[in-house]
Amino acid sequence: MAETGDAGRLPTSLDVLASDVHSRLEFHRYAFMDCVGIKNALHCVIEERENLQQRQNAIDQLVAEKDSLTKKNEELAAELESLKEQLQARESSDQQQGSGFQQSHSGMAHPRLMPKRKRQSGDEDVDEHELMEDLSVIDNPDQVLNTELEATRKEISDIHSKLIEGFTDLSTTGGRNIALKNIGQLDDRPFLAACRKKLPAEEAREKAKEVHRVWQGHIQNPEWNPFKTVTVEGIPKEIIDVDDDKLQGLCAAWGEGVHKAVVSCLVEIQESGRLGDRNIVPEVWNYKCKRKATHSESIEYLFGQVKRLSDAKSRTRSAR
């Protein structure tokens, strides 16, 4: 009978062993998949960081080229002014002496007006075509600069969009120094706190929603402009008008906390240059410094987050 019992338990033991082996294989398979996923994500972030750095270098180069072009335009403008003065002097001299322009004053000819002749300060040939190009740049300096500036703005806009996408994919939990912030979205917590001081809990929640909704509408209305212009060290600057009737009424009705929340939201919109449309837009925000995060800060933070996640996964696998 003992032998029969041992034989009956044998399949059960094998089943347990097989189940254990299967569980371990599944665990290692999922761990391997996690590792591959993390490596791919890290590779993408590193690659994107390199791309962003290349774009930033391109922007810096464009800015340097723009400065160089501005300097060249100034030099060409000065040269053109000198040319005009010499032409006027020649015309005046011709009228007085009754002689031809080229015969009387050939020694005064400006380098830019001497096609196929050498410049006094250089060795290059300057023909009429080159002269016309130079004069065209002088006549339309803004067009050249605007083209370069537009290209730079597009490059910066593309980088900004990529950063917004990167932070959107991150978890929104936990206290982080750099994260997305919806510029133009009014914080509702001060409204609830103010209403709780005056009303029962249930009424306070409903009233807070109502007041918050009204003031969110005010903030997004471009026709409401509670700003005034002041001059600081000779430079005009727009600041919040503390005497604005709506803001005064808000402070009197609901207190300093709600008033501060509305003013802070308006200032953020102003600093983001969105007073014209007032739409709520996501922005990468440095919560520690209470300002928009720079592109360098944003990229460094994203890279650090991916590295931290990868290290945490590695420690978890090691512990197992």
C-alpha cells in the first residue's frame, strides 16, 4: 500500500515542478522584454537629444550668421551713403566746370562703380552684377533678415513641439521640478479654500466650481485687459493694474488667495506672449524657479528620467 501511495504522489510533484519551471520561464521572458523596451526607449531619447543638440547648434549658427549679415548690411549702407555723397559732389563739380562726369573726376570713382577694376583694399573683381546684388541687399535688408529669422523661429518651434510630446508621455504623478503646465488654466484650489471659509462643505464645492468657471471665462476673454503701461528706467513695461475694477471686486468678495491665483495666471499668459488669444496651451514649466523651462533644462530632465527608470529596473531585476 505504501508503494501505491508513493506512486500516486509522483505525478503531483512533477506537476508542481513543471508549474514552477513555467513560472520562472515566464518571469525571465517578461524581464527580458522589459529590458529590451527600456533599451529601445533610452536609445530613442539619446538619439533625440543628439538631434535636438544638432538643431540647437544650427540655430546658434543661424544667429551668428544673422549678426554677421547685419554687420555687412551696415557696412554696405555706409558705403552706399558715401557713394551718394561722391555722386552729388561730381554732379556739382560738373555743373561748375562744364566738363564731363567721367573726364573731370575719374579719380573720385567709388570702388563699387568701377566694373572689372580692382578694389583699392582687395584683389577681387567687382562687376556690375555684383554691384546690383550688393545694392539690392542694402535696399532690402529687412527682407533678408526676416527670412533668416523665420527659419530660426521654425527650428525653435519644432524643438519646442518635440519637448511637449516628450513630457506628455511622462507620468504626471509625483513632485517634479520640471513638468507640463497648462498656461492660462486657472488654479481651482484657492477658490475651494475661500468658499469653505464661508459655506458648508457641499455648498462650498458647488460655489467654488461656479466662481472658478466665471473667472476662467474672464481670463480667456481678450477684451478684458487688466494691465497698464509704466516706464522703468526709460523702458515701457506692462504690469497688472491693481486698480482694475474686476480684480478689486474679486479680492473684496473672495479674499487675497483667489485674487493672487487670478493675477498669477494673467502674468503667466502675458509672459508667454498669449494675451492676444488667451487659449490654454501646454508649456514645459520649471516649478522650482517658477518660470518656463529652457530647452536645455527640458532635455536634461527627460534624459535623467529615462536613465533613472532604467537604473530602477536594473536594481529590481538584481533583487529578484
